[in-house]
Amino acid sequence: MADSMTVRAAISGMADGRPEPVRRTIRVKATPDRAFRVFAEQMGSWWPKTHHIGKSPMVDIVVEGRPGGAIYTLQEDGTHCPWASVQVWDPPHRFVFWWQVTHTWGYQPLVEQCSEVEILFTPADDGTTLVELEHRGFERHGLGGAEMHAAVGAEGGWNGVLALYAAKVGVA
């Protein structure tokens, strides 16, 4: 088993012994309220159907809008597949959740071994909303942290996911 120094060294973009967060920003043509609702309450309408950890095809995503609420996919075979849980639910300003997905694309029930995702919704003077996403805490994944960091930081990760979100809510 590798020591924590080996785990940290395996993750690129280190700062203060922790991997750099993956940060993405997008501006959408919507009020913060609409931007938040589409992101958090209508996630299944824009999230890529290929991005899930269930055993059968994904049908929808459910976000229980409260701290401690589950985030899970509904699968074609009738199962529910958990993949996150809500930490902060502050519409229309802030949404934070535990990313309970392992680097091998399985479910991690222990939040102390999960990274977290924070999304901020800030109104702009021109009527648009700045949506800022930060995915952080990859060191909590252990040796899988480097793989998770690379996956969500890649073009098909948060870049692609946010592009689909913006197409749904309206690109500024």
C-alpha cells in the first residue's frame, strides 16, 4: 500500500500538498434562479446519458434538494443508482455536493473518501449569470485521485458537461 506522499505525488497540479481543483466557468442567458433550477433540479434534461455508473441505460437524474439529500440516476431496469449527495443547497446562489464516484466508476458510500463539487451562480449586470464550478478534494480518492482529476478535467469531463448545460439553459 502506498503512503500518502506517494498518493499526493501521483496527482498533478499540487498546491500545499493538495491537487489543484478543476475549475470551469460559463456564462448563461438566464437569471440565477433559472440557471440554478436547470442545473440542480433539471439535471436529467441536459446531463449526458453516457455519464453514469448504473448497470443499465440512464433515464433521468434525481436531486433531493436539501442538505443530506441524495443524487441518483434512474435506470431503464428500474433501479436507482446513487452517485452524489447534497452538502449545501442554497438556491439560487450555491450548490455543493459530494462526488461519490470512484476512479473505476463505481459508487463510494464513504464521503470522507470522495471529492466535492461546488457551483456558484452570480448575476451579471447584463442579465446573464456567471456559473462557476469547482471540483476539489481529489486527494480523498487515494491512489484513484489522479485518474479522477484527469477524467473530470478532460474535454469530455466538466467542459463537455457544462457545454450541454449551457445549451439547455442558454449560452450568453
